[in-house]
Amino acid sequence: MKHLLTLIFATFSLLASAQDAEVAKRRPRFQFNAENPDVHDPVMARGEDGRYYIFSTGMGIGCMSSADMKTWQMERAAFTTPPQWAMDSIRGYRGHTWAPDISYHNGKWLMYYSCSTFGKNRSAIGLATNKTLDTTSPDYLWEDCGPVIVSHQHVDNYNCIDPNLIVDDKGTPWLTFGSFWDGIQLVKLKADFKTPASKPKTISRRVGRKITLAEIDNIEHYTIEGNDTIEAGDNAVEAPFIIKNGKYYYLFVSFDYCCRGERSTYRTVVGRSKKITGPYKDSKGQPMEKGGGDTLIGPNSEYFGVGHNAAYQFDGQWYFVSHAYSKADNGKAKLFIRKMTFDDKGWIVLEE
């Protein structure tokens, strides 16, 4: 009987292995497209070696580089192991790290990153630093500095993901972040670029008014995964990015929905303010914290949606960087880069 059970078990194991092998054979293998790479939530910097580096959502934070912003090559992930503090504090986080932000200050590269899971605002933004972006340098090493700001489910009415650092004209660092809940937040940081020096302030929301935690918790259809997972309803705004050009600060945000392939509806909107704290207003004068924002780009003949953008100036030329859900490639999120200018009234114009 013992030998018979062993034979049966071995037979089932062989069948299972054969089925797994057949499934793996049918499953399309990932192939990196150097001229049209897949990417999600890209941010960009030009390193000491003159190459352009893009960091993005992925296991350990994805990275690729290019000499000309046209042909890209994959680089190793920023983190070889997930931050332990995030593993311990964010239930469900296992290293798939979202929406980094990259900038250079005080002799080192600063990379803010998001740790969370879908539909929950039990989230955290961390900070890592590096001396160089050149992955071939002996000095290349991302050193994790731990959490910067954390949001707690059913306690905080904001979501600590999608960070972006902006330093004002006085040298004061500010961090903007947010997704759904009560929208986009802005918090002042201390000179260490890590410690919050103010409470978060809402600078953009969709619904035109403040959403209370009671409203969110009392609407059953916001619960998407049992009673412990609540999404902040229709306030579909996220992915902030702030730049300064001339006398204005410009706030980019993404409206509507990402991450749904052919059903993605992302669009990028923008407003501006002479003060970093706002109010940011669109061309009609509508404040962004009351639902305002001019659509810069969104669904069109080529893309189901375009969003989660960043913006940079290299050699006097501004660039708009985002991901876009390609209609030609079954809704895959592709790298989207366009030159960006300002019209005679100071509003942003994207190159076709």
C-alpha cells in the first residue's frame, strides 16, 4: 500500500510539473523594448556620467538609463532587499515599491518612495540617498533613511504615496503627495529633508470640498476588499508634481483611473500659483482644492490615458515625462516623453 501511494503521488507530481511547464511555455515572456519600454510612474534625472536615469514603480524600484532619452537599457533595481521597516509596518508590502521621486541636493541624490497596497491608505513614504546614479561606480549604493511620513487607515484622511520634493526660493524643502481620500497634500520639511515641519495641507481635490472620514467609512460601496479596505470614493486625483518657472509654481496631478490597461482613463491636469502653498488655480480661476485644473493631456487616438507625470529642465529645455496606456499595445503602460513650453500667458504647452 505504501509503494502504491508513493507511485500515485509521483504520477500526480509528474502531471503537475508537465502542466506547469506547459503554462509557462504559453505565458508570454517579458521582453524589454529599448525604444518603447514598459514603465509605470517614471521620474527622471541626469547623472554625473551624462546619462538619463529613469526610476519607476517595480520590485526594489525599477531603473533604466539612456544617453539620448530615445534608446534605453535596463539597470539593476535600487533595492536588493525591501526596507525592513516598511515590511514590518505596512501589511501586505513585500518589496513592490511605488512611485519614486528623484532629485539632487546638498551633494547627494534623494529618492523618496512609496510603500502601500492597492485600495488602502495604510501607507508610508520613505527616503533613500546615494552619492551617484552611475551603477558602475564603486560609490553606487542606496542607503535607506527610513520613513518620512506615514498614513494610518481610518485615522488619517490622506494617503502617503506618490511623493514629490520641491524646494522653494528660500531653500525650504516641501513634499507633496497623495492619492484619493482628501486629495493632494503638501507638507513642509525640515532642513534634513526628512522630518515634517507642518501638518499636511490639501492643495488639490476632485469633489470641490473636504471629504470627512465619516463619509468614507459610512458608504458601503467604497469597501472593495472586506470591511478592512476602504477607498475614498470618487476623489480620483493623485500623482502630484510641482515645478517652478518664472513667477509661478505649477502643480500637475492625475485625474481618473490608472492601472487598468485598456480601461485606464488617466488624464494630466495642471494649475499654478505664485506661492508654493497655493491656492493653485486653472486658467479659468478655479482653485484646484475645489475641483479645478486644466487638462494638459489625456485619452486620445493613441492612448487610453496619459498620467502620473514628472517635469524637468535640461539645458534650458523642459520635458514632460509620464506613462501612457498604449492602444497599439493592448493597454500596456509605455514611457511617454514630450518637450514642454510655456505660452505668452505662462501656461504649459506640450509638443505634439
